Amino acid sequence: MEYTIQKIAKLAGVSTRTLRYYDEIGILKPARVNSSGYRIYGEKEIDRLQQILFYRELDLDLSEIKKIVASPDFNEIEALRHHREKLLERSKQLETLITNVNKTISHKERKVIMSDKEKFEGFKSKLVEDNEKKHGKEAREKYGDEAVDKSNKKVKNMTEEEYKKISELELELYETLSKALKTDDPAGELAQKSAHLHKQWISFYWDSYSKEAHAGVARMYVADERFKKFYDKNEPGTAEFLRDAILIYTGMKSE
């Protein structure tokens, strides 16, 4: 079956403008353009659009998606299995949050006793999922599955007090780093405080701390474009500044 751009847009729940943009960047070309100049899409394009939208749901950007679906090694069945696995993980996390909300409602209505640990189960699961989504691939490649799995387990076993502390620590880190950036001095007091806060923050996730590993992470923030983009999203130059501050803090600046 064939579709015009208007029909496929309505079917998929996207705008015609989005489909034109996908055509422009080469991620989804129409099967053909008819004599009236209308883009026409077939079954192959329908399947490609479905894959694109699956990957968008997993928060991949279009440049990454294009590399995946345009690869000669792309296997549609394996991709669908991967999507199913990720969606099941998300479903499990949502079920945990829903259960958490239901328990909280019952607790507030005095129907059940809810432990402090139970109150934070959903949020800790989400924290693990977010970290996996942002940094999981790079972390597993660099440190191995065992180290990352241990880190995730450590987060899930956090007490309410630890969860609150790491949330406050993360906020303090970003606020201090923003102020330090304005000094333009990675060796200054505020920058070194930022580096120390960063050490405390990552120590929540690591089994053990080392200056070498800390410096390695700092270098990765600049070397890997995804990390750099994350840190620079509010203030350009943040990733490099934090790297320099940490290298000074760990004594690795001269290496």
C-alpha cells in the first residue's frame, strides 16, 4: 500500500514538516515523487519510520538514529527485539512508580504502613535508568559490565538519607560549578570545591575511588561529544573547565 505525505503523517502521528525534514537529512526518503510533485511512501518507508520513532522514544538524536538504520549491518528483527527489551525495562520502572504512588495514597489514607525505603524505590529505579541512558554505553565500554552492575546495585540499595544526600550534592555541584566558571580559574577555590564535590558525587556510584579514574572521567567529559554536550548545555566551556579543575585536584594536570 502507498501513502501520500499527509496520509503517512496522520497514520504515524507526526507532522508533514517532520517528514520533509527527515527527507532533507536523508534519514527517510519517500519511495518516489509522483508527477504532481507529491512524496509517496510504501511499506519499506513505513517500516523505516516505525524504527525511527522507536529510537526517538529511547531519546536518541537523529544523527545517531541515521547511523543505525542506514548501516549495512542493520537487522530489523534484532532492532525490534532491542526495542522490546528497552520498553519492557521502561514498563517495569513505570509499574514500580505506579505501585509506589498507590502505596503512598494508601499510606496517606492510613490503610497501609509504608516504610521509608518503599517511598523511594521508584525514584532510585529511575535514577539507575537515567544514568544508563546517559552514560551506560560509555561506562560499560570503559569499565566493564560488572563494575556498572555493581554501581547500579549500590544506587538501588541506597537508604532514604543517602538518596536525599546525593540529590542535594548534585544540586550543590552544579551551582558551585556555575559560579566557579565565572572566575575562569580552574585552580581557584570555587573550582577546587567543585572538583571535591564531584569526587563525593561519583563516590556514591563507585565501589572505590582513585585519582586516576577520576581524572579519566574528567577527560572523557571533553573527549566524548555526548558528555561535552550535556555539561555545556547551559554554559559553553563547562566541560573543559570541570576537566581542568579535576585534573588539578587529582594532581594529573601535567600528564
